[in-house]
Amino acid sequence: MKISVLVSGGGTNLQALIDSIKNGDLPQTEIVLVVSSRKGVYALTRAEAAGIKTAVITDTEELIKILEEAGTDIVVLAGYMSILPPEVIRKFRGRIINIHPSLIPKYCGKGFYGERVHRAVLEGREKVSGATVHFVDEGVDTGEIILQREVPVLENDDVPTLAARVLAVEHQILSEAVRQIGRLIWIDVPTSRLLVSDISPL
């Protein structure tokens, strides 16, 4: 299974995928491309250190072209801070997943990203937070949920401590979601392959 990862920042979720592949938790899986929406982000450094092809792209047609040329089976949005153009969603429908730092449908949608999510959770006096992996559609955080995992919100939490606890869960469930999708794509006969587009959402 060939994965392309879209990033905009430090790339800790990207690193979690790289590590999962390296230690054998994601068999028959390869990250073939890392695309950033911005130059100079540390995620690109992580990818280059792992020998993965990188690119910085903001043009829609160019993005579609490079994803197709890489033979992309699954597109993973890992801290990608740009709204994915509808043309890309149509081209890879059912094959794009995103990781979000809340328990969707809470604290998601337009304006909820990064520290804003955790601050809103604390201001809402929630007892639990967590992370969600979901399919990407034309809405913002509206696609079908693949996996969720809760974390407790502690009495003395602030934004950094809650963010760190949620991020650890993000690393876990992103790899788990990719592994689940991989089980649907690959079958026991090594030379046989199923198309992701033929797979119904989990």
C-alpha cells in the first residue's frame, strides 16, 4: 500500500507512521511521498531523513499530478492546515483520511485546529477529550469516522499538557487506521491487489 502524506508543520504524526513502518507494525506499506503546503517545515526534514520524496505544492493540478505519479493508494492528512480542494477529494474519494485532535463531532469544523481545539475543550470543562481519524469529504471534519480514542481531561490540565496527551493518542490511532485500511486493500495472494476505490468505508 502506497501512502502519500500531506503536512504543514512539525510532522510528529508523519514520524509516527515512519516509525510504525520501520518496526513492522504496518507491513506491506510504504510512504512514497510527503507534500507540504509550506516551505521549511520540520516535517520535510523528517521525510528527507527517512529517504522519502518530498515536495512543496499549493497548486491543485500539480498536487493531483504528483499524487498520481507516486501511485498513491491512500492520502493521509497529518497536520495539513490547508483546506483540500474539491478536485483532489473527487479524484481520491474514499482514499483520504485525516487526524483531528478532538472527539468529533465535538470541537471540530472551521476554526478548530491546533491549540484552539484544546483551549476550547478546557473552556468547555469537558471531562474527556481525544482524537479522531476520519475519511475526508467536501466538508470540514465531516467525513465518516474510522477510529476514535478518548483521553481524560485532568483537573490541573492546561493547553500544553492536554495537547501532549492527545497527541500521543493521535500517533496510535493514525497508524491503527492505516493498518485497518491496509487489511481491506491487500489480500493473502501477494500478486493480487484490490482497488481502494472498491472498498466501502469502514
